[in-house]
Amino acid sequence: MGTGLKFSTSFHPQTDSQSERTIQTLEDMLRACVLQLKGSWDTHLPLIEFAYNNSYQSSIEMAPYEALYGRPCRTPVYWNEVGERKLVDLELVQITTNNIKLIRENLRIAQDQ
């Protein structure tokens, strides 16, 4: 797979830039969602994590979920794409789909900074 182990010094973020960049992106997404969707940050964290883990990352040329499990994530939110929308609550699917679209847009903005 071509991975390598690199050691870094504690409290020295310059040596661990990939992790720091990921954390900064998640913070930006969380901040934008709290402002746009209203409410406490902890209520939005699972949806932000889901959106991030299932969004294409150019550095690995796939979504993190797909890199970890070897297949794309399939959830009730995406059942609409394969014609199974009737199996779940339409309103819940629509609300969640809209929120994920908003979060993904925030992710694109955060990654472009």
C-alpha cells in the first residue's frame, strides 16, 4: 500500500500537518453548520463526521470510508439514488439529504482555504 511510519514531537503541529489540516477542516465545517443550521455543535458532529468520511478526498483519490472498508458507504440517505426511498421516512431522508448537501458545500469551502 506504500504507507510509512513517521514519528512526530508532541505539541509540534508542523511535523503532523495532515492531521492538523484535517482537524482545521472539521472545525471550519462545524463552525459553518452551527451558524447555518442553528443549535449546539454536538448535535451536528455525527452528520459532519459522516459527510467528511463519505466525501471525495483528492489526496487519496476516494472517500475515507471507501479507503478504510474498500467500498462506498451505503446508507438510507443514499437509498434514494437506487430507488429504495419508499422504505424509509421521506421527510427524514429529505432533511438529512439537504443537511449533507449544505455540509459538503461547507467542506469544499473549508478545503479551498
